[in-house]
Amino acid sequence: MTIRSYTAGSGLNTYSYLSEIDYVESKLAEIMILSDLDPENLSITTVDDIISAIRVKYPFEKNDVEAGVVTISPASASINNINLHLVSSTRRLWWRYQIAKNVRDNA
């Protein structure tokens, strides 16, 4: 999903890098808060910093296989799901953030 803005005179929906940056920054700030990072430091934070913080706060626990049966507690499975969701969301948002900033810088 990209952020689009409507131009009344032309009737066109066009890409708005400013709206995209605002949206992505707010979503990255949410993830940073969940990962115990300060969202005020987004401008000096790297994607690796965010992902490392996620992995520290929500450690991924490997499944144990005993006699062909996977054993993992429901709590660990839930934390694994949180980890996977936050890491994949962070990567996707970071990619969108870099594209929008590149458009801004080259406009």
C-alpha cells in the first residue's frame, strides 16, 4: 500500500512521498516503542538496530523435535509469532521509508 493524494482539479490520485514518510515514520515509531527504543531517535537509528532490539525483547525459540513431535510451549510460539511479525513489518516499512526519502531528496 502506498500513500496517494487526490488532486481535485485533475482528478488524479498521485503518490505523495510526504504522506508516505509521515505514515511510515509513525508505524516505525510504534515498532520502536514495542522494542524499547526511543522513536525520537529514528533519524539516527538503522534497520539493524530496530531488528536487534526486537530480537532481544522477543527472542525466537527454536522448536524441539522429540520422536517426530514438535514441542514448544504456547507462550514461546506466541513470542515467535510476535518476533516474525515485527521483523518482517520493520523490513517492509524500512524499504518504503528509504524509497520515500529518496524521492524527497531527488524531487
